[in-house]
Amino acid sequence: MSELQNKIDFVALISVNMANSNGDPLNGNRPRTDYNGFGEISDVCVKRKIRNRMQDLGARVFVQSEERSDDGCGSLSERASSVLKDVKDRQLYAQKACETWLDVRSFGQVFAFKDAKGMSVGVRGPVSIHQAVSVSPVEIESQQITKSVNGEKTEKGGKRTSDTMGMKHFVRFGLYMLKGSVNVQLAQKTGFTHEDADMLKECLRTLFVNDASSACPDGSMEIVKLYWWEHNCKDGQYSSAKVHRSIQVRQKDETALPTSVGDYEITVEELPGLIPEITDGV
């Protein structure tokens, strides 16, 4: 394992086609938008998908969704206790947690469980993820749906309940920009290595593999391009904000409603001495 020496910035372009990119439970599970109609995918949603891909690629992950639990643990407290129950020193607790779970040494984690011997241990991770925001306002379509099968058996002689009504929402088309960075100083504290960075890159490139659902069918969400900058120093040759701004996406015809990635012009502003690695996503 080689220690991470250089700062990393990245940008991913995500296309959403007839899918619910990230439903808001406080708004009837409609795709998230701001007050101006621009689509949003929360950083929490993105990190969940990255963690799933980490598991797919064979890494141990601390924050697992219930249906993806691969160690028999039913809660975060149980998972922490299975590895760290005999550790009483805060620094050693954090170190062992980072060594055990890739998502902890990537994103950080707060350990405040009863089994932690009264300790509250916080780990600050080097990988920062912004929420993804669409380049243009998105059009959301809603469809009424019905369920014609009874969820529970009716009593003998009882009357069959009527069909259950519901709503399904999706983005017709949207091109979203996801930004992020890897901080070297924090990486060296958690033990996040260059190999871990390579796995993060692969997770981003294949973010929607094994992620199909009724709200997001296979092929409805795609990483169009992944831009990956590795600086030549710890603090970076340019600020993350300037690097992220170097990806410029402009709608070719601003009077028309975009329906595909081809409706946009994507350019990369040249930053002397810093050339991005550009890969197609999945």
C-alpha cells in the first residue's frame, strides 16, 4: 500500500433519463429540486451508492444497508462491537476502525455507541462529496399508479378492498454535475492510500452498476464522463473550486428542452501543469 502524496479533485457528469434520481421523503418522494427547478442528488445518496460499489469490489464497509449486510450484524453498534469491543483508547479505536473499513477511512465516521465504553470517537475523512446539481432545470413528470392486489388477507365473508392509489415521479431528462476532492493531510491520518483512491475512482466510474430499481431501471442513470485530476503536491496546484469550474457545460439551444447529453456542449478549461484523466463511465 502506498501513501497518498498528491491532492485529488474530480468531477462526474451524470445523466438521468426517465428515473427518480433521488426522491425526497418529505415531498411525496418527488425527485429533489431547488426553488429554481434545478435537480439535486444529495451527497448522502451518492455516498450510499459508493459504499455499495466498495462492497461489490470486495472492500469491507462499516455503513451497510440492511439488504446488503455481509457480516451478519444487524446494526452499526453491533458491527463496531464485533471488531472494537476490547479497545479502550480513543486513538487506537479510530486507527483500528480506519484499518478495518474503507468507508470510514474515506468519509469518516462518528462512533457513539453504548458498547464503546462511554467513548465518543470521531474520524474525519479525506474524501469530500458535493451534492450533484443539474446543469439546467429539470422537468418532473408524475404518474398515478394502482395496486390491484390486497396486501393482507381479508376475513372470511369480508369485502375485498378497493385498489390502492399512489403516485410515481421521475425526471424526464437531466444532466447533473457531481464534484469532490481528496485531502492528503486527512488521508494520511486515516490511512487512505493511493490504492484506495484508485478504488474510489472505479466506484465513481461504475456508480450505477447493480443499482437498478423500479424508480431507476437499468440504463436510466449513467456516468457520462469522469474527470480526475491528481495534483503534483499535497495542497494542490489550484484550489478545488477553480479545478471544478474548469469543466464547463453549456446548453446548445437554451430555448429548447434538453432530452440527451448531445444537447450540451462540454468543454475543459486548460489549467497549466494540471491535466485531467478523462474516462467514460458506465
